[in-house]
Amino acid sequence: MMVALSSSVLYLFSTGLAEIVRTLFAALAIILIATPVSGHELSIYTVTVNSSGAQPSDIPNGSLKEGDSAWFWMKDSTENTTLIIEIEKDGATMRSPVLYYQCELDENGTLVDEDCNNRFDYTFNQYNSAGLWNITYLKYVNETLSETINGSVNIEPDLHDQQPVEEEQETVSASRFSTNQIMAMSIAGVSLVAMIAIAFTFKSKESEEEKPSD
């Protein structure tokens, strides 16, 4: 009876340790997979184009960084007027679809003409869009170009992903370990100890079972 009780205790003990190890490894996996978010909060700058022109035609410096967006609204209610936005940098030009002052909706609020747009959204690439962009606002009346407005925007680089360059790249300072790395190493250490304890527990159990009974 004592042997059976001892075996039950050892079984429960080893089972509990195994459950702890599984939990620790799951936590370790989550920590290693998780990527810290250190970039800036993405923002949107709105430009309104009405009968008086683009408001503003030049987006103020410091307004947008890589990864941010600019929204261009067509708000000129002049009859038969449409708008096209052109954005250019280093010889590459992006052109908006034709923008209208108003798009007809049905009773459900759905566009009657899916090709009708009154806003052009442009998102600047998160990694290589820094620099000066030229913006051209092209107004048409009855499909004939009637007004051209020039503007610009300076996109600032988003430097959050850049790491300081070490003079000796092979020398790694202990202070550079992140909190996540320290936690991961700690969990790995605890897991190793727990696995060793389980191994010894099963070894002891096997030894006791192999002893001849009196």
C-alpha cells in the first residue's frame, strides 16, 4: 500500500512539473515571437480643394513622416468641375482618378457609380519615401483643363528602426540585452531545471520499482 501511495505521489509530482514546463515553454514562445512596436503613431493630413484653391497647397513641414497618409478632398461645387491630383518624386508620378464634388448614393447609402470618387488617399511608403514630393492640383471644367495649382510636401524619415552602429560589431555589451531577452533566458533556465527534476524523479521511481520486495 505504501508503495502504491508513493507511486501516486511521484506520478502527481511529475505530472505537475510537466504541466509547469509546458506553460513555461508557451510563455517563452510568446515572448520570442512578440515584436516591440516602437514606430511613431501613423497620422493623416487632409487637404481640401475648393473654388478658392487647395487648402493648403503646400503641406507644412513636419506634418508627415514615412508611413503617413495625405487625403485630398474635392470640395469645389462649381458646375461641371472635376479634379485630378498628381504626386511626383524623382521622376515617378502617381495620378489620382477623376474626383467629383458629389457622388450619387442610393437609398442604402451605396454609390450608384462605383467609379465615382470625391477623395484621393495616398500613403507614403514606410521605408523609402522620405524627401520632397511635388503635388499638382489639376482642375477641369467640362473635361477641359482650367486651372493648375502647384504644391509640395516634405516627408520626414521615420528613424525608429535604425540601430546605433558599433565600432566593434563583434563586441556586444550586456546592457544591450532587452527586457524580453532577459525574460526569455530566465524562463529557459527555469524550464531546464524543471526538466532535470522530472528526469531525476522518473529515475528514482524506476529504481524503487526495480528493488526486490522482501
